[in-house]
Amino acid sequence: MASLDLSSYFIYRWRYILGYTFIGLLLAGLLVFVGVYLPGGLSAIEMTAVVRSSALSLSDPATLAITNLPYYALQSLILNTFGITIFTIKLPSLILALLSAIGFILLLRRWFKPNIAVLTSLIAITTGQFLFIAQQGAPGILYVFWPVVLLLLGTQITRGKKFRLLWKVLFAITAALSLYTPLSIYPLVAIALATVLHPHLRNAVRKLSKVRLTAVLIIFLAALSPLVYGIVINPQLGLTLLGVPAVLPPDLGANSITVLKQYFAFWEPGTGTLMTPVFGLGSVILILLGVYRIIRTRETTRSYLIIIWIVFLIPVLLFNPAFTSVTFVPSMLLLAAGLTSLIGYWYRLFPLNPYARITGLIPIVILVFALSVSGLARYVYGYHYSSAQAALFSKDLALLPTDTKEIIVSNDQRDFFEAVAKYREEISVVSQPTGDTFVVTRDARKAFEGFEVSRIITDSHTNDSDRLYIYKKTAN
């Protein structure tokens, strides 16, 4: 039998370029889709983010003593530059999601074989959890962005041959900025412990220039100084960054049940702002297979790091079950390890038979395709057709007429619309109308003497479709 020369085929020789091109186009399309269309509204968390972004002021240092300051600063910059719409509120997260996805693909290429990197990347960007935090105009995307950037820069420091000082400086700045985000200290602690405990990393650090390390440490401390100042004037900020819950002691029993349901209750999907279980059944099986693999290969650098990271995440989740996003990056790394085991096992069965090797890849490709399609379908149907999900997102900002001068809102909505008025100078949030025409939100509707409703603006995605009322002065 003649041997099969796969390298002679065009598709085989260009398979990775074609694969990454497809992933890039899919990623760009998905980010635009979720940023504009699904869910298409703002959650309470996003409205709070806008209020915090609008309150930032360099002249008042107290406004900077908040968690996730880098995100709010970026959001404030974008809103001041492009104005406030639902899309511009979400734009910071979409940008960070794009950078996170690119960084994650590069990280996978450094840690795993190219075929594993392509398949894992495809699953990761079509996961409902990633798509949700990618479009959410709130700091949740930072739980993906910071670990990816830190791991990628750390890998460049230990393995790269060029621009090593640049990677160290960028790592120091990223590490300092990441500490503004709650729970981000734990990936850094995992990296530090892995560096101390693993012989290869210890040896790599010993070879680094002490002078350069000192300079990098000074840069790190300088970038961290505003946070230190913030903790001094607001000690509660430090506890929040460590993930200490507001209510102590936490109910560990109830939290354990909540965590298990978030990841394994496939028969009982949740209908909160973020749909649960977080990952599909197929992805969870691959993740568990990845856990088995890293235990088997625990002597490697990446296994050391992932194991330590997971050990820290378990108590963090038990104290804070709502922080499911912190598990996304380590879970996807475990999924990549699981795919490595699956493909490696098949290759060991047929080490010399190219036909059998190709045949065995077909069901794996089908599996990855099924996981990607099911992830997208679950996200689209969950946020488009679920009435429980749709009710959690408001489209009032998009429905607001462009010629609005005055708006009357409820007390719960006042902070958000006052932030909107900061970026739309023509709008004023008032308690009583002064002009001939004004807008009233549904929750603030009441009778106004001398005015009548001239138009009702509705939204078909809510149970009670009336959202805004346009009042005009009655004729004498």
C-alpha cells in the first residue's frame, strides 16, 4: 500500500492559516452580533457601571478609590469621545474581549500543539459565558483579560529571546492594574508560587538581571500606588479586592450547592442574568479529562500553575459563588488539556497508519463543531426567546427620542439617567416639567396637570411593553 503524503494537499499545508482566519472572522462577527443585537439592552449591573464611570474625576481622588478602576476609566474615555448609546456602553468590553481572544489563541499556541490551539479557541469563543461577558458593559470581561495577558507575558519572559525587558515591564504594569479587579490577586499568587516551587521556573528567574528586576519592581509599585492610596482612604476596598463577602460568615453549605448547580445541573438550567450551567455537558467532560491529564503530568510547568490556580479558586468560589467568570480561563486550559489527551490517545493506537489517524480525527472535529454550535444556540435562544432573561435587560436608552429635552424618572433610575445627561448635554433629568414637552419613564408615570400623553413608546421584549411616555402641554 502506498503511503499517504498529507503534506502534498493544499488544505493540509494551509490548515492552520485557514483555521485561524475562520476563527478571526467568526470572532469579529460574534462580537458585533452580541454587541448590537443580543441581548440588545442594559442590565442593572451595566447601568451601575455607567454611573461609576461618569463619576470619575481626577480632581476628586475619592472617586478613584473603587474596584475595576482601569475598566471604568476606559469606559469613561469612550463615552466622552463617542457619546452614550447602548453600543458605546458595551464597547469597552467588546474591545477587551477581542484582545482577550487574540491573547488566548497566542497563549494556546505557546502551551499546546497548533491543532489543539485551533480547536480550543473555536470552543472558547462560542461559549455562552464568554459571549455574555464580552457584550456586558461591565468589568466582568476583566476576569478573562487579566489572566490571559499575565500568562502570555509570563510565557514570553521565560521562553522569549527578544524584547525580554519589554515583556517584563508590560508584565509589571499588567500585574499592578489587574490588582484593581477583585480576586485578580489569586492568579498572581498562583504564578508566584509556581515560580518558587517549579525547578524550571526558579532557574529561569535566577538568570534574570537583578538590576532589571529592580527597575521592573519600581514600575510595578508606581502603577500600584493609586490603589494603595485608595485602600488607605477606604479599607473596605482591600477586603473587596480579596473577595471577602459582605456577609460573614458565609453559608458554605448553601454556596457549595449553588456552585455545583452552576457547573453540573444540566437538567435544571438557570434563568438569571447569566445562564447556568456555565459550560455544556460536552465541555465539562473534556474539562474533567483535562483535570486527569494535568494530574498525570503534574511535573510540567503549566500543570503546576493550573493546579495551584484551581486550589485557590475553590475556596474563592465557595465564598463568592457569583464570580463564575474567574474560572473561564483555567477551565479552557483544562479543556485544551482534555483535547490533547483525547487526540493523543487515538494517535497512540495508530502511530504509523495515517488513514486511521485521519479517520479518528473526524469524530473529534464533529465533537468540537457540535460544542460550538450548541454553545451559540444556547446563547442565542436563551437571550432572544426566554422571557425571564429578556425582562432583565432594559432598552429604554435606545428608545429615548433624540429630541428629548427633559425626562422624569423614578428614584431607582435617577443615577443612571443623570449619568446619561452628563454625556447628552441637551437632556435634563427633572422632577417637574418646565417645557411644553417631556418624557416620563414607565416607573415614574403619573398625572401632570396641564399635560396629556401624546405618544407611548413600547418594547416588544418586555412583559409590559409600555416603556416611555411622551407628554405635551394641553391646549388652553
